[in-house]
Amino acid sequence: MSKSMKQVAGSYRELSSDLSDDLDLGVADGVIADLQDRLTGLTADTPEGYEQVKAGIKEVASVRIGVDKSRMELKRPHLDFGKKVDEEAKRITAQLIQIEQPLKQEKQKVDDVLKAEKKAREKAEQDRKNAEQIASRKEIDEARRQIAADQEALDAGNRKLDADRIAVKEAADRKEREELDAKKNEDDRIASEALAKAMQPDKDQIDGWALGLMFFAKRSYEDMELTTEGGRSYADGLMQKISSLVVAATSDQGIRNATNQN
């Protein structure tokens, strides 16, 4: 503690010692007791009571103002003492600040570096988290795209399998129809040949038919009354046609035609 502060403190102790005795503000306790006895319970509901209350207010206010003046007179030395204390403290504080401020500035340099380093670390950590989040989102998006691509490939494979199954079934159905058609055609051919063979007349039978027709034609020709040249010419033509029919009837084509006619 400086010499000036010691002197101020000593003066304060002396003043406090003087004030340690009973303080006299100009009003004894007996005066207050007297006022309380006389004025407590007064009412202003009558003209006389109103005047008593009015006079009582004035009397108490006068005593109160006197107490306040005494307070100011007694307090003044303490106010001067407080002012001296403030001035001395201000002077000492200014000297201390001159010592403290460079130290603060020196410390602040390190604090600023530490703060910058901390901020850089926090930013780097946040950047790392952001990068991880971005990478995670990219991985998720890529995984989703891959899943979608795999699903599309699976759907395409399923569509191809369905198309292949349909194509195989259509080919099998077509082959089955072709085989059925071929079998039916073959069955029809065999049936037709069997029917044709079953219905084909015997060649000896056809020869008999041809001889009988020749005999019938000859008898008819001889029995005809041919008295004119035109009649004989007609008969010759008829015999030629019968001969051609006989020749045709005895040939293979004739046999088939005769079969169809039957």
C-alpha cells in the first residue's frame, strides 16, 4: 500500500472512531415519542380534526427536515473522505494500468494465435465432417443408382426370359401344328390312296365292259336301216367314237376316269 493510501486509511480510522459514539441528529427519542403520542389516531372527519391533522403534518415535516439537514452536516466529512479515496485510487490505478496493459497486450498476442489456431482446427474439423457427409451422400446416391441399374438389368433379363419363353412356346406350337398338319396330310393321302385302291375296278372287268360295248355297237350298226348316204356317214362316225371310247376305257387314264365316274 502506498504512503498516500496509508494516510487516507489512517484518517478514515480516526473519523470512524469519532463516529463510534452516539450520533446526534438534533432529535431525541423523547421528541419522537411525544409526537407519536399526540398525533397517532387523529382523524380529519370534522373541521377541528382536519386542522389538528394539518398541524400535525407540518410539525412532523419540520422535525424530519431538521433530521435531514443534520444528516448532511454529519455526512459531509465522510463525502470529502470518499472523494479523496477515489482520487488516490484513480492515481494508483493509472500507474498499475501502465504496467498491466503491456502485459495484457503481450498475452493477447498469444491468445490471438491460440484462438486462430483453435478456429482453424474447428474449421478443419467442420470441413472434414462436411466432406464426410458429402462423400456419404455421394456413396448413398451412387448405391441408389447402382441398385436402380441392377433392378433395370434384372427387369430387362426378366423381360428377355419372358420373350424367350414366348418365342420357344410359339415355335413349339408352330412345330406341333406343322407336324399335325403334315400327319393329317399324310393320313389324308393314305386314306385317299386306300379309298382309290378300294374303289378301282378290275382291269379284266373293264375289258369285258369294252367288248360288250363293241358288240352292242356292232349289232346296232348292222340293224340300222341305212338307205341313204347321210345315214351311212352318221353310222360310220358313231362307230369311230365307240372305238375311241373302248380304247380309252382300256387305258390307265380310262380306268381312273371310270373309277371317278363310279
